[in-house]
Amino acid sequence: MKTAELLARIGQDWRRERPDLDPGPMLTVIALQRTNQTLQAALDAFFARHDLTPSAFDVLATLRRSAPPGGLTLGELGTLMAVTPPAVTKRVDGLERRGWVARLADPRDRRSVRAALTPEGRAAVDRLLEAHVAHEEALLRDLTPDERATLRGLLLRITPQDG
């Protein structure tokens, strides 16, 4: 069932069964959940065609856009990707096996390890980046640039903010 039809049905059913209850919040959350599932499935399929996962690409893209020449500590990488240290380690391990990420000793702190793109990893992310952005553009094709900005702003208002 299409999301609009499903939401209409759910709203109608709740208004019939519990007219005292406003189903609006429930309908909004369901719409967000269904949108997230659709986007996640599309991203999973896109990256699978390139023998990657979205999480592996996240490491590559984060290192490409944010890392200085000496790389990022695993803690910095995890902060920028909003994932736990074990998740960072697992992702870096897989990309290291592919030869796309290297672990480097931190020259300022021997206890710390940095992750950096290898030349092969940089080439891989650069090859995929334009196709990835074009794919996301296609996913959002029904929204104008202003609508996209409005949506981002609205979502930020309901996303927990640290600090």
C-alpha cells in the first residue's frame, strides 16, 4: 500500500475508533519511518552495486572530506560519523583489508592510531562520489532546493541536539 493511502487509512481508522485521539503525531512518525526505509533500501542497493555498504562509504567520505594529510584518530572519525568506537574499528578493518584505508601511528601520541585514505581509497571514493550525489539527487527529485532546505531545517528541530 502506498504511504499516502496507508496514512489516510490509519488516520480514518483512529478517528473512527478513538475520535478523542489526534493521530497526527503517529501519522508523521510513520511517514518518517517509511521514508527512511525507502531511502535506506535505495542506498543499500546503490552501494551493493559498487561492492560497498553505506557504512563503508561513510568512512571513505568522512576521511575524504575531513581528514588532514595525517588522517583522523579513530575517535575523531567516530565523532564525525556519529558511531561507536567498535563500529569505527569494524569499518576501518574492512576497508584496510581492501587496501583503501591505512592505520598510521599518531606522531604526537604513540597510544593513538589514525586512519587515512590510501591512494587507492581516495581514487575509489572520488570515482563513486559523483554517482552517489547523482543518485541522491534522483531520490529527492520531487523536492525543490528550497523544499530540501526546509525539510533539513524541520528535521533538525526534532533531532536531539547535543550540548
